[in-house]
Amino acid sequence: MLNIVFLVAFVSVFTYLIAFFRFTRRFPKLFPELWRTLGCPESLGLRGQSTYLGVVLGMESKVPKGALQEVRGEILTIRVFLALTVVGFVTAAFMTG
């Protein structure tokens, strides 16, 4: 059982990272004005990753609520895999004691 939980968690992490970095690579091309408003964050820098994560989770105050309609599906995918990752690793932590 624990192996299955770890498998789900690691597959979720891998899929989350692919979707997240795909989003960060496409964001400046799709939303150049919004990208400049956010301070032109880099996708591989720590500040950039935290900025993009804030955008994905809807916590970035500089992004208007309806501005990201073109990538709603991609944002939903990132949120789901992030939630699966957290649930998988928390479950594994409780199972191992």
C-alpha cells in the first residue's frame, strides 16, 4: 500500500513540474504586459517560481481575476497535481509514523 502512495506522489510531482515549467515558459509569450507588471520573473529563479506559483494559486494581487482565461485548464491541472502531491506525501508520512 505504501508503495502505491509513493508512486502516486512521485508521478504527481513529475507531472506537476512538467505542467508548471510549461506554464512558466508560455506565460511571457501569452501575457507580455502582465509579465512586465509582475517584474519579468525568470522561470528557473526562486523569486520567479514563487511569483508564478502565486499566479497559479490565485494569490498574486497584481493579476486581475479574469486575466488568465486562456490558460484556465492549464492552471487547473497544476493545482490538481499539486494537491495530489501534497496529499500523497502527507499520507505516506502518516503511514510510516
